Amino acid sequence: MLKVLWVEDDKANIDEYKNELCKIFGEPIIPTSFKAACVYAKDSLAYDFVIIDIDLSKFFKIIGDPNSADVIEKTKFNEDIKKHISFEEKEAGIVIFNLLLEYGFPKDRMLFLTANVGSENQTYEKFNKYFNSALMLLPEYIDKNDTNKISEKLKKMIAPINSYLTLRRGIIDGCIEAKDNGTLYFNNYIKDKDNVQLEDIENYLDAMKNFFPLRKPEKKNELYKHFIRILSHEWEAANNIKPDRENKKDLAWIMKYTRHWTTHNSKLFSEVDGETLVDEKILAYLFIINLRMMFDYEDDKLKPYEEALLSTFDKVKDKVLDKLESNDVKIKVTDAYLDLRKKVSKENSTNNFFIDDNTFHFSELANNIQLSKSNLRNDKKLFSKLIYQMFWLITSNPLVDKKPDGNFLEIKFWEFKYEKKPYLSALARHIYHRSFTEE
């Protein structure tokens, strides 16, 4: 869920408006002093939106024991900043606004919440004139007396950039979660002594956490393509991925193949004539798989960052998914396997570019397309579906069985049993339609 920094000095206002903000952002970040607000202004990774009360005069009142270390420290900070910047305490919110601008926070993701709209001392109008004279615009404001419009206004501001910000926030929080609470599992995929060092993984997580800019780029494809290369980079070293029916760690093949395809066929992930394979959904899906395969956690419950990333997908309403192990879902898995084999067979019979089809494994067959010179290797529509379908077919590999007469081969599939792990169950439900439904 997106996070908001709410710079507000009045506890009564916090109690009154907090529920409205929680509808959009969850628990807001609320600094308890002017110094804390200034510190937060420098940390743009901590939040996605900022709401500022212009009048922060209560931050400058001495509350508690004036001789306590905390009060002395806050008072000294307030006095020191006033020596450098001349401002009235009832206008201190403008100082925070200027600091946010100075540290690069987008103005269109800031909002003033003010109570004295229309009064003679209306500070917003006063500063709006100053900014206009400097050919600058202040962010919009919401009147504290009109609480019904707070959620409406914020939703309107968020809507055009919601998917991008949700992706960015989910990746930031996911990297923090892995670093703080994950146990590195990745070295189990590596033979011999070429283990990845924990320091390298921490640097890798930091690189992803800081990757996405504050502003949504006008052309996202190159940014997203580059992120997939960074995300999948470490999987070059994974040379020992084994079947794992219990813990599903063989889903690591999704990342291994993604790494291979981004390295050897970057055209597949490029935008051509407005058509692209990469979007917020596929990045969210790959990121969730990536961290779950690289790290172990205390349990398999869906984590808040995963829930946020899955919100980039459409809401799940299909009754077929009430039970993941239903025949309806299993038929889709079987059909996906057979469809790919038919597609490869047709390509081999009509073109000179041979695709090796001497494998029963779905993901290997998909990879063999990439190893060939067939035009199928650049089919974005095909591979945008195959990347999702591997989620179902890697853990449901086909088994070859003989009929009683011994002359006919039947293909059967393992049960993937995703219902046993809450995070896999949630992921399966959200990617189902992208995996199997017709465009």
C-alpha cells in the first residue's frame, strides 16, 4: 500500500482526519516535531505522497520538561533553523514544502491541508501570490472543514500514476523485508564453492530498492526492461536448481530462464510499434517470485509488500479459482502444454528454423524457442503468456505413462498444490487470467 507523510502538529486534527487518510494509504507517517519533519523531507524512499499543514506553530511550543534532553534538542534545532531561514511558526509548513522541493520530491504529489480558507490571514493564498510572482505554482489545498473531499481529492491525484507508484513502493518494501527478515537460500542453487556472498546480495537489494525514480517516466519500457536485467542478474550463477515438490523452490527456473532471455534476446523485452511485453504486472510477478526463491522466511503467509504488488492486477472474481486444484484449472494447464507443443510442431513443419522439441518439459521447450532462429523467439504476445504459464507448469511437470496395452503414451501432470502456501495461492489467483485466458 502507498505511504503518506503527513506533517501535522495538532493531535486533534490527526484524530479527526486520520481515518480518511487510512482509506487511501494505510497508516500515515506523522512526524512528532519540526526537526523530524525536516529529516523526513530528505528521505524520499519512505513515502509516496506528502500532506502538509501550513500552520505548524504547535511544533515550536515547549511540551514536557524543558530540561529534558529531547525537549532541549528540539528547541535548539528550531532556534538554529530560524537563524538561517526567517519564517513565522504559523507558516512553517512552507519551509517543509521548500525542503521537499530541494530534495527532489515531485510537487504534484504534495497537498496542503489548511483550516483558514477565505480568512484574512489565509497563509495559502499569501504564499500562492509569492510563488506566482516567481512564476511558480503551489500544490493544491484541501479545506480541513470539508473532510468528505479529502479521499476524493487524493484518489483523483493518485489515479494516473497508481500502478507505477504501487510497483515502486512494493519493490522498496520488498527489498527492506528481505534484508531485515529473509534468510539467504540462493546458494542452494549453486554447485561447488562459487557461493554468492551476503554482502553482494545486500548490494543487489539496495540497487533494486533505489532503482525507480520518484517521478513516473514518460517512456517506461526501457526502465522496466533494465530493471528485469538487474532483477534476474544473479541467476546467471544458478546451476543446480532441483525439483522441489514440497517447497516449490524449483520455481527458480522462471528467474533462470528470464535471465537467459534478457541476456540473449533483448529485443523480446523492447517496445516495438507500441507493443511491449513488460508492464507493472509482469514486474510485480517476477519480483515476488524472485525474492521467494532467493530467501526463506518464517512462514508462507502473504506479506504486505506482496499484497500491494498483487493489487496491480485486476481483482479476482472467477469462481474457478475457489479451488485451485479443480479440474477446470488442471485442464487449462494441460491445454497450455499441448498448445505450445502444437505451435512448435507447426513452426518446424512450415519453416527452415528448427526448434528442438525433444523434451517433455514445458519451460525447456519455451527456452528451446529462444535458442532457435525462429521468429517465435520475438513473439511478445506468446512469451508474455509463457512467462506466467511457467508458474503452473514448472511445478506440474508432465510424466510419461504407458497404457495397459503398452503401446500408447499418456501425459499426466503433478498436482501443483499451491493452496498449501498462502503466498502462492494468492499469486496463482491473480495471474490466472494472464496465464490462460484468450486475448
